[in-house]
Amino acid sequence: MTQTIYILNGPNLNLLGKRQPEIYGRETLADVERLCREVLADGTDLRMMQSNWEGQIVDWIHEAREAAAGIVINPGALTHTSVAVLDALNAFERPVIEVHISNVHKRESFRHHSYVSLRADGVIAGLGIEGYVAAVRRLCTLLG
Ligand code: DQA
């Protein structure tokens, strides 16, 4: 049976590769998906999703309760604002890895707090898009 990893991306990450490349780099979400697929364990698949809408992210986390073995999430700015995303993740009973492309701790102080970190089993920041790859590897290890 195939296990599916959800890779959820929040607001503005559709512009990855185009917005502030000095911070987020020139690679796109399609590049992220390609790199992540290269490290998937046998019997594991992934779904790459992105929305600019908080409610859509919450709905996908609810869907993941039935459909996903683990979640990699880069919530974008929702990281720092969304109790709704935290609550949804608290209702998800399998592993969650939080990813930030940039090192949020080196940036503005409002980026230093993450609601999602209160739930995440692992947190990766500042590795560029390699952070997603590390997160997928970690989930594959945890999922055995
Ligand atoms: C981000 C960091 C957030 O502070 C920011 O709002 C983003 C992207 C990152 O990947 O570095 O949109 O999550």
C-alpha cells in the first residue's frame, strides 16, 4: 500500500523563484517537488499543494487526517499568525515537519515566533529548498 506525504505551502509560495530571490532563491515549487520525489522511499508518494488562503490550508490538513501518512508544511506568513493552522495540525495524529526556506531567526522579530512549531515534530529553517528534501527524508525515516 502506498503512503502519501502532503507537502503544504501557504501564501505567496506560488511565487517561489520570482519573489525576493535574494531571500528565497530562484527555484520554483516545481523544482522542490522534483527534488523531493528523488528521495521518496519505496511505497511512498507525495502531493505538492499551495494556497494563498488560510481556510484551504486548514481543509487540506483535515483531508490529511484520512489521506496522508505525514505532513511537510511551509505555512509562509501563516506561521506567525495562524492559530487555525495550529489547531488543524493538532487534530492530525501523524508526523509533521515545519520548513522555512529562509532562516526566519535571522530576519524581522515578528518572524521569530511560530504557532506551528508548537505542534511540529521537526523544524527546518535556512536550508533553502533543500529543507523540503530533508523534511521528506525525515518523514520517510519516521514512517519506516
Ligand atoms: C517563509 C518565512 C516566512 O516568514 C514568510 O512569511 C514566508 C516564507 C520561508 O519559507 O522562509 O512566506 O516561511
